[in-house]
Amino acid sequence: MLSEDELREIEEQIATSYDARAACIPAMRVVQAHRGWVSDEALQDLARLLKMTPEELDGVATFFNLIFRHPVGRHVLKVCDGAVCWALGSQSLMEHLEQKLGVKSGGTTADGRFTLLPICCVGDCDHGPAMMVDDKLVRNVTPEMVDELIESGGEVGE
Amino acid sequence: MERVLSRNIRPGQAPPTLREYEAGGGYSALRTAVTQRTPEDIVGLVLDSNLRGRGGAGFPTGQKWANLPPAGESTRPRLFIANLDEMEPGTFKDRYLVEGDPHQFIEGMLISMYACQTEMGYIFIRAEYLEPVGRILERALGEATEAGYIGRSILGSSWGCELHVHMSAGRYMCGEAMAILNALEGKRAIPRTKPPYEVTSGAWGLPTVVNNVETLCCVPHIVERGPDWFRSLGRARDAGMKIYGISGRVKRPGSYELPMGTTLRELLEEHAGGMLGGYQFRAALPGGASTMFLDSSEMEVPLEFESLKDIHCYFGTGTAIIVDDRTCLVGTVHNLQQFYARESCGWCTPCRDGLPWIEKLYRDFEEGRAQPGDPELVAELSHHIHGNTFCALALGAVAPIESSLRKFRGDYEEHIRQQRCPWRERH
């Protein structure tokens, strides 16, 4: 069941869209903002609101890299694997994170704190290697910065 | 050298507020356009300016606008999409422009919408740009709406418009001009058959213009200072200024506004300060991942659409990726193929099935399993993709393959001979 807040925010999105279906990405983003991922149940509720079949909506959901159809941790760490970050050491950064968190790329830590993912070039090649912590961009990442980030539980300083 | 597109941009500082932007002459081009010029006048100015799309394809912007069906014949509304889905690897120019001067982009979009006689605009932004680009843009849109630049009867004219921000959810394919229409409609972002082109039948079947952000940023300056001035800015055959980018192991990676037609040598040596100590230049992808490698003998070629076309290369987004002598070139292409294989939308078989196979062959090179004949196989597979897909992104995917096989064949042979990546320990 979608919560009242979710429903209200989704209705707002639909009201400003060309038609209901056009609001499907914003609507799924609303659900993700509230609960981190889009479950089968949420998908079915959303499909009704968006006047789509659940299959159609799942087709869209699974097309996009940043709509999560599996549960994710409280923070999603995304390491840029664009060509420039790769040359500047993003691979060893990923390995460092895997070791530190004890999960492979794509996995979520047992305590549910972190999910680790690769991400396409984030358009910050002049400050590589780069990564994202949830929606925040972190530039010129070093292993020390990663250690600090994990110890602080995923908080990114300004 | 006069800065045009980046004149208000101060990296590390907050972008100009509406008042600051106006104090520097901002929004006067919009005022001129909607109060003193007809939409046709603006299309004419942009046609004369020789402005070409900065998203990669280089299509003449004025021509795209002129291809819209005549406004009088149809009551169908027209749509306008600003493409801020900047996902080309190695590219960060649109981020730089919107983060640094959001009002310049908004003004450019508004004038362009007026020229195209459209009242409904969408800014299509990639999810990863939510912070800070998206937040900066939202704030600027709020200011511009409050000041009456967005809304009904703008600046006392009979023209008004609505602007919506569409935050995407991460998929390279969405940047393609036809796929972006499907994405906006709430569908999987796959390409469409052309014709009809989007200017005739775009999102929801309505005439739709899709322009890149940097293209739109040029428009206020063309209106303000005229097409002759704009054309005169270019150093070779293409017009205007360009936000070049440069990254890799160079001393000062970043964005540099320079006249269209600046050479790679000048960009690298004068502006980016040359290579980092201990590294030599080996190759460059001049305009993002989907372009052909240039080698050290091609550093004097003007970086622009026409001159690069002469040497069978794409200009792309104009943001150069520099490959140094201690980075494996075959490994770089492998990284790119991982990206393309992962991001292929899956609509066309040659791209959907060919790219993963190519990626596997590159992995063999990198992990010491490549066999004689593999370079030929890679070439054959990329040949099957070339020209056999609905969209042009597949052409971009094979551009670095074909050019590296031609110019750096020895690197491939060394991987086969040594049965390992000879660069692995050199990083």
C-alpha cells in the first residue's frame, strides 16, 4: 500500500504531466525516496495510478539503471567506471570498497547500511576518480576518503 | 580572449543570481526577441549564424527549427526539449554551463522556444545531476518565473510558456533524440524509425524540437550581437565559441571556452598545461567516448565538425579524453565497450548481441587469452554494427574500435604475443 504522503506526491506529479503514464519515472522516484526501492506490491499500486499494466511499468522500471527493483541499503555508493575515472584508478577504488564493506559490487552489506554499485561516467572527469553517495557527488576520491565515509555511516561533508 | 558562454562562470563560487545575471545584461536578448523580433526573425538569425548542435551530431540548429511544419497550417501544439541528459563518457560541459550560469541556459531556451513558437518546454536532466545541477536549475527557474520571464504574456508580449523539469533515472540511450521522446512519454527509451523526424512527429505525436544545452546557451549571444559576429568567432570553418573539455593525466583538466576550431595541441599544451610529469601523450578521443582516436600526428587538426570530418573522425561533444603512455589503449577500449554493452538499449540485434561479444574479446586481450585473428574478428563484428542500427549511438560505440585497430594495431599484437596486458604494471 502506498502511504498518504507517497500518494499525494505522485498525484502532484501526474497532475503536471502530459498524461498519467508520462509521470511513471517521477512516480517511481517518489516511492524510492520514501522506501529506497520499488517492490512488486508498490509497482502494482503505481501501475493502477499511472493507467499502465504492471508489466508495462516493470518494463520501464527495469530499463533504467537507477530504479531499484531489489532492496538496497540505507546508502547507495556508486563508483564511476567511466573511461577517465578508470584510467585514474576507479578499479582499485572499487576493490578497496569491496574489501572494506565485505561485499562484491552489486551487493548490500549484512547490516543493511550500504549498497555498492558501479555507475556510468558521472560527468565529472576533471575531478576523477569520482563517486556518488546517494545523490551527492564526491570528487577526487582517495581510499582515505572512502574509509572516512564508511566510518561516518555514509555522511558526506560539504 | 573574450569569454562569451562562460563570462559569468566562476568555478567554486555560487552561480549568478537573477539580479546579478540581469545586471550583466542578462535577459535583454529575450526582451529584444519577444518585443521586437518575430519568431521567423530569430530562426533566420540562427540559420545565418551557422550554429550547429553541440550535443554531438552537429546538425545546423536553425535548419532544425526551420524544418518544423508551418505554424499556420496546424493547431497542434509544439514541444521543446532541452537535452541535459549528459551521459557521454568524458563529457561534462553541460554540467559546467548550467552549474555555473543557469540563467544563460534558461534565457537561451526561452528565446529558442519563442523562435519555434512553442509554449511547452521540458528540461530533460540525467538523474546523477540532481545535485547540485538540478537544485541550481530549480532555484533559477523559480527566480525567472517570479520575474515574469516564464509564464503568461512574457514581457508584455502575446507569447507565454510553461517549463517542466523531467528528472530521468539513468540510461545513456535517453540522450538520443528519438529515444528521449519515448523516455518523456514514460516508455522504455528505445529509438524510433525515421522519418517521421521529431520536428514533424515527436513526443505524443506532436512536433518536437530537441536541442542540446550548450547549443541553447549560444542563442542569446547570437540575438544580441548578430550572426556575423558569431560566425567570425570560429577559427576554421565552424562558427562560434565552444566549451571544450579535457581530462585524463593532464596538468589542468577542466572546461575551457575557446573559439571553435582550436587545435588539440593548443587545448592540451596551452590551456591544460600539458601532460602530468612522467606521462607522455599517446592518443585522444576528441569529443567523448563515441569518437575516433587521434594520435600525436593529428594534434594540429582544428577541433570542429568539418575539419574532423575531413580526417574521418567525429567531433562529438568536444570534450577530449587524453590517453597517456602508461595507460593501456586496448584496456581503454575495453572499458568503453563494457559501457556500451551495458548501456545498449537492446532494440537492434547487431548492437545488442554484437557489443557483448566485442566486450568479451577485449576482456580476452586484457586477461591474456587473445588469439591471432581476434583483431580481425573485432573488426568484423564492429563492421556488422556499423550502419545497421536505428540510432547513431551504435556508430559511436564502434568509432574507438575501428580507429584504434587502424592506428594502434601494434598494441593489440603485443597483447596476443605476450598473452597478457603489457601495460598492467605501468600504471
